Amino acid sequence: MNPQILSDLKQFYPEIILTAALLLVVIGDLAFPRIRRNLSFVLTAAGLVAAMIFSIRLFEQDPGTLFFGVLSLDPMAVFFKCFLILTSLFILFSVPGSKELAQRNLGEFYTLLLGVTLAMILLAASADMLMLYLALETVSIGSYVLVGYLKNDRQSNEASLKYLLFGAVATGSMLYGMTIIYGLTGTTKLAAIREAFIQGAASGDNSVMLLIATVMIIAGFGFKMAAVPFHFWCPDVYTGAPTPVTAFLSIAPKAAAFAVLIRFFFTGFTGSSPGAAFYADVSTVYWNILLILISVVTMTLGNIAALRQENMKRMLAYSSIAHAGYILMGAVVLTSQGLQSVLVYLVTYLFMNLGAFLVVIAVYNQTGSFDIKDYKGLIRRSPFLTIAMSFFMLSLMGIPPFAGFLGKLYVFGAAVNNNLAWFAVVGALNSVVSVYYYARVIKAMIIEESADKSRFSLPVTSQILLWLMVLPTAGLILFWNGFERLTQFSAALFLGL
């Protein structure tokens, strides 16, 4: 075997561990039917924890590439490995407490979760268009099955079909755009694509083809991010999927999509200096202008559509669309500060959004409903759930001192510091609009009355998981210096600063 491949395999332990865990879950589920439910859970948890440990150790490695430039190994790639594995671990622990998935064999579910996690960390580190496409397709196929996991539920099946149809169109569009870029440059490596552009591969008439290719590729990324106008699948899929899957889709694939979008456009479409974007020889057209417009429309439409929702999952779906617009604010800046703001926002979003979905799971387990009206009087039925949900809603609004405020402060600051103050103003105005629908939930829980006075019973495991979401949401500011250093380190080295 090639010595270089052997050397690269030593830095590939997280992916190898996840693959081994996936195979063990499949074998254990088939070989030990009597204990397969608990065995599958333990094997999945052990695989994710082991992969997390080895991922953290990769922060000590020098930046480089793996397997002849197919994958990147830099602090940003390692950051997303840790982030995505941690998200999957939280989702794993939320599954046993979900009434929707009770009495079902979860071996297949855990296998799919591990497979999608593996594909996402490969996607976030992709430095070659072929690897990018294969990883994205693996994420998509696993996600389609997870959405339709409730085989006897018509709404779940419908959601899976819609997701599949929209995903096929978006992926096909992206693949065609990549084909055009390959035709223009003769390479699939992102770094080589940039060099080809610098040498004039997309000059003259080819600049029009590059514009078409860019739009098509953004369609593929935008689908995973649920950015407008590629968001149509999001509300129906989030509503029909099992709630743990909805929580997973709202965070992990979205984060992986942002990671690969940043890597794709910075590595392949920018000049030699950080933040100096160019677009062939057309000086008046920049790819990041298109992303800025998408960001503005995404946050605006998401917030406006969420105002009229009466279903919690559907409201959080439109909320997720709006937050994709906020995160794009940092992604289009492409400076160290802009990238750091994306990392900060994603971490804060993980805790506040996943926490909100955990409360939704707990309420559904007791009431069998996702309607906001069934949250009336929750303060008298479960004070803990009410306080936790209030924290998550306030954080999603961006109210200080909660973590969501810090996330928005960073993305707005990145826009202002790069002469995009109007962009930050649009984001701030959208945050004001979002206060209405988040406050509706708090109002229903605390002020409005309910005829049902029965107390909620919350399992200890669910309480622990909720505390793990509440504490960072309310107290991340107390550990901000260390967290800021981590995100700054992950951003600066990627950008060569």
C-alpha cells in the first residue's frame, strides 16, 4: 500500500470508527434479536463518543490534505467533525424518549444516523467536487429514509417523498453546475479550480457559463440549508418527520452545507488574499452578491411565514429557514471574522434549537399534539419545561444575555465591519419580527389558561438532556473567552491568517 495512504489513515480514525460502529450495529441487530434495541443504542453511542475523542485530538495536527487532496484536514474541518458528531450524539439520546419512535426496532434508525453522520463530516471536509457530490448524496439518501421512518404514517411517507423529489432536482442541478466547471477548468480539485480561474479559464464568453454553473451549485447547497427559494420542502418535511429527525435535519445537514459552501467558494472562487472575491473577468458581478440577496430573502420570508403558524414543528421549520439567512450573513463575508461568526452562530443554534425540539418531544409525549394551543397553561403542568422553553425562545429571538444574542451579534458585527451595515440592519429588523411568534409560545405557556391541569411526568434522561441544552443557552457567556479562542483558531488557520 502507498505509504502516503497509510499515513493519511492515521488521521482518518473518526471516519473509520463511525464505519466500524455502523457495521457492528447492523450485525448486532441481526445476531442478537432479544437485546438488539439496547445493544444497538450502546454501540452507536460508543462509536460516536470514540469518534468525538479522536476528532478532538486532530486539532493538534498541522493543516493539510488527505488522500491526494480529496479531503481537507484543517481546524475548520476538525471543528465541524466535532460539531456534527456532538449533534448526532444529542439526537441519539433524544430518540429513546420519543413516543413517536416507541415500540419500533431502532437498529435501522441508528445505522442511518451513523451513516449520515459519516457522510456529513466527509462533506464538510471535501476539497474535491467528486467527494463533495458523493458525500452530499449519501447525506441525502440517509435523510430521505429517516424522514419516512414512520412507515405506517401517511404524513411521514408524504414528507419523505417530497424531500426525495426536491432533493433529486437540487442535486441534479448542482451536479450539472459542477460538470460545467470541470469543462471550464479540466479539474475537480477546488484549489486547482481557483488557479485555473486566475489564469483566465472563465474569461470572455466562458464567464456566462461560470455564472450559470454558480447558480446551479448554489441551488444544491441552498437545498440543504433550506435557503429561499430552495426551501419549499422544509415545512412539510419538518412537520411529517419524527421529531428527533426534524431536530437533526434542522441542525446537522444545515451545518454541513454551510461548511462545504464556505470551503467551495473560498477555495475555488476567491483570489489569493482572504476576502478578495473575484468572478472571472466580470468586475461588476460577484458570486457573493447572489448569496447576500438569498440571505436577505431567506431571513425575511422565513420570519414572515412563521408569524401565521399554529403548529410548533411548522413554526420551527420557518424559524430554521430564517436562521439560515442569518448564518449566510457571516458566510458571504469570507474573512476570519465572517467565518468565526458562522461557527459561533452554529454552536449557539445547536443548543437553543435542539432544546426547543426536546421540549416539543416532551409535550407531544403527554398531549399527542404539536399545536401551539396545547402549550396553554404549561407553567402549571410543568414549570421546568416552561422555563426551559422560555429560555430557548428568548435565545432564538436574540435577547441578551442568552447565547442567541451573541450569535447574532457576531454575524451582524461581521457585516458592519465589511461595509455592509445595511445588511446588518435588515437582519436586526428581521429579529424584531421574529419576537412576535416566539413570544406567542411564551405567552401561551405562562399567561393563557388550559382546562387540562394534569401534571407532566418527565423521565430523568429527558431532564438531563434538557439541562445540557439550557445551561449553554443561558450560561455560554460565562465561558466566552475560551469559546471565542476556539472559533477564532478554527477560522484563522483555514483562511491562512
